[in-house]
Amino acid sequence: MPSPVIEARDLRKLYKETAAVDSLSFEVAPGESFGLLGPNGAGKSTTMRMVGAVSTRTSGELSILGMDPNENGPDIRAQLGVVPQTDNLDAELRVRENLLVYGRYFGLSRAVVAQRADELLDFAQLSDRAKAKVDDLSGGMKRRLTIARSLINNPRILLLDEPTTGLDPQARHILWDRLFRLKEQGTTLVVTTHYMDEAEQLCDRLVVVDKGMIMAEGAPAALITEYSTREVVELRFGSERNADAAVTLAGVGDRVEVLPDRILIYADDGEAALSEAVRRGLHPITSLVRRSSLEDVFLRLTGRSLIE
Amino acid sequence: MTASTTPAPTRGALRRGGGVGALYSGNPQSVIARGFMATKSTNYIVVLTGFFEPIFYLLSLGLGLGSYIGSVDVGGHPIPYAAFIAPGLLAVSAMNGAIYDSTWNVFFKMHFGKLYQGMLATTLGPLDVALGEIVYALIRGGVYAITFMIVMQALGLNLAWTAMLALPAVLLIAFGFASLGMGITSYMKTFQHMDWINFALLPMFLLSATFYPLSVYPVPVQWVIQALPLWQAVDLVRGLTTGVLSWGLLIHVLYFAVMITLGLVFTTRRLRSLFLD
């Protein structure tokens, strides 16, 4: 394996007394698409800021492209593209101007920036909007422009903090397609998200982070195998009767989980588990057999209670 | 579009070492260029209003009110009232322009546009951003000052050749107010906080011997007024346009040199602690 482009060991960030990130260790290989999954407040964005060389770690080791952000912040930032959680496009500038100006911040020449801007508008499918005002763009277009902007300096690593939060399904799929093309061209992607489908779409490998620590690490499929079963049966009996039904279901499948509104049976063969439930005399109002998803892994690892 | 495996060549990166909070990449001109582009794109009306305001003041107070007042004594020389307040208004407009650009504009960019967050994710350092924003404000302020001085010249209110020096003086004044104002604005979180700035500026505007000589105050009050930056500004510009020169003018220059230095250090530190923690 070639040497990693990002290497974090026991990475830690304290804000006053609280640890936003607590002894995180991970590596990202060149060209890899790496995901940081976790609930709100898990420390994803803080990690991204440290990797993006705009936040100083409290302790631990961090190497980006072989450099230490504490020593070479600007040199690292010169080779990164950053797509922040909330768009921070320049609303006082037009679409194409946003790209031109951002390239100039990196010290690139006017000629280089002008050429790149046109290529990137094309890539982001915004060529016909080049002269539009930023505020007149839809959410998905703004996101694509932010991504285009992050590519103006030809970054080796692209950091995407919740790239599709708040977008409609069409916009998300267009965005995923663009990101997938970047990945094919060899750009290393680091993505934070709490959308499981996004992680499954985009990431070769991911870590699940909670309370500033890594709970699990692996490829999406491997994580599902390790932390869940192949299939999940969802049964609804009405909120009054779920607890009673769970008693009857004891021993069906690998594991039974009772939620306020439904019961989940984790089993390798969902249909068989459902037949067994019916054989035991249960008549659910609705039943659903589905493939296990990363969401099951995520909820199992980070718990179901609301994290505030 | 191709993914490059070689690092993007950046002029800035060659010039400086330093970690996450590295201060300067030698590229404030990119921030200035952004200011021009933004003005061209959307902001030109704001720019025009800043141009007319002091001229209206000059016409109404200087020529209108001035016809009742006659002349005012400056350092033993009688000066027509309009020629007395015109340099005061020039200094005030330099202050207002600088304050507007470095407070309201910066406030919006900080909290709503998140503009500086985006800038500091590039190779730019906080000093590039602070210098770029301030110099852009100065260029704008300089254009206002030139047009105002042309009006003064046309009305015969520039009484000495030293009036030429009022232009660099006005830029110096604006630099002082802008660099300090940007740092102070970084503490502002809400619109209510922003009102405090106006609350502090209005009495300074009215009391800093802009419209009447300092000698109307009792001596202890004069000391307080003399400590205010706007009095320093008014007295400096007035000395130059009326040609009533004294060594005191150099003290004013020194006052603003110190204000600029403190303001830049303060603003740069604030930007660094806000966006590069």
C-alpha cells in the first residue's frame, strides 16, 4: 500500500475542558474515499477542521500529505479542497467570479484561474449560470458551485463536510455522480455524513465516530456483516402490544430489538424469521423484510437516544 | 478537468513557513481584487451615497449656516466658516467611510456570508485578509476624498498649497479607524451590539471641534476631546487645508501611526483566534 495521505494518531482536541475529539486514529490512502460517520456533535467537523489545517490539535499526531499542520498549515491548505457544512459562497459576486476570486486567494495567476473556472463550471453543470447571482441559485446548484470552488487549486485531497445535507433526492444524486467522477480521477475524498445511503454510495472505507471516539472501522459491507445480520424484519403490532409480542419472539433470529413503534428482528434469513413469528401465532399489522443497511450498524453503535 | 498529482503552485506558499495560524502569505491584493469585483457586481449604489453625503453637509452647513456665522479664529488667523468646517467634514467622511467598511461590511461578511472562513481555508493568512479589506476601504475612501477636495477647491475653501497633503492625511486617518474598527467588530455578535458603535461615534462626531473651535470648552474638557481620534483627525486636516501649520500636526500623524499598528495587531489576532483555532 502506498504511504497514506492522511495519518492521524491519538488525535485530540479540547475546547476548554470538553474533548470534541478524543484519541482518534485513522489513515487515508491516496485515491481512497474515506467516510467519517457519526451523530451530530460526534466530533466530525472538528476533525475535518484539524485535517483542513485551520484548527490546531491539542495533542496526538497528524500528518497531511507528509506534512504537520502545526508547521506547514498554508502549504497543506494549498493542496486541499474544502467543502464546508454550510455554503460560504461570496454572495456579492457572480457565479464565475466566485471561482476566479477563490483561485486568486491561492495565489494562482489570472490566466490559470480563468481557464480552470470554465472547466469547473462545465464540470459542475453551471456553465449557463456563469453570470447569475449566487443567491438566485437553487440549493443543489450552490452546493455544486461550492464543490467547483473547492477544486480551483487542483487539490489532492477534497474534504466534504456533510455534502448533501438539505438537498432533494435529484440534487443529491447529481452531486454523488460528480463526486464519483472525482474519485475516478484519483482525488482522495474525505466525507463526513450522517446519511447512511450517502456513506454506502461514496465511501470505500469509513469510521463510525461517537463522542469524539471511533466506534468501528471498515468497508460499508464489512461493517454490516460485522455489526448486523444480512437481513432485518420490521414488525408493527401497535405501540401497546409491541412489548408482549417481543416476549413471544424470544429466540427468533440473531437478535430482537424493541422500539416504541416497532420490533426489529435481525436474522440472516428474514423470510424464515417472519414465518417463525407467524407460526408462533403473531399477527403483525405490517411486516417488512429488508436488507441490513449501514443505518442498522450506525444505530447499534451509537445508540438510539437523541444526542443533543 | 484533470486531477493533479503535483501540488498546485502557489506564490504565497513559497514565501512563508508557519503553522495553522500562519499570519501572512503576501497576497492581500487578491482580497483587494475581490473588493473591486464585488463593488462592480452589486455594491455600486452604496459607493455613490458615501460620495454625496459630505458634500450635502458642506453645502448646507458651510455655505448656508456659514453665511450667518462669518469667520472663525484658527491659530490667530480668521478663517471663513465654510473653510473651517470643510476639513472637519473631510476628516469625518474619512472616518465614516472607514468605519462603515470595517464594521457593517465586516460584520456581514463574518456572520452571514462566512466570507473570512472561506478565505482562511485557502493559503491566505489573517493579515492578508485584514490588510486587503482595509486597503480596499482606503482606496474607496481616497476616491471620496479626492472628489470632496475638488469641490472644496471649486468653492475656494483650500486656503494653502499644503491642502495637497490633506489627501495622504485622510488616508492615514481612514487606515487608523478601519484597522481598529475591524478588530472591534470581531467581538460583535448581534445587530444590537452594532448599535453601540453608532452610540460611540455620534458624540465624537458632534463634540470633536468639527463645527466650532476647541476653545469653546473649559480646559479639562479640551484634554478629553484632544484624546479622541476624531479631534486628532480634524485638527490635522484643518491645519493642512487652511495652511495654519504647527508641530502639533506631527503628533497627530504619530497618533494615527500608533492607532494603525495597534489596530492591525489586534484585528489579525482576532481573525486568527476566530477562524484558525
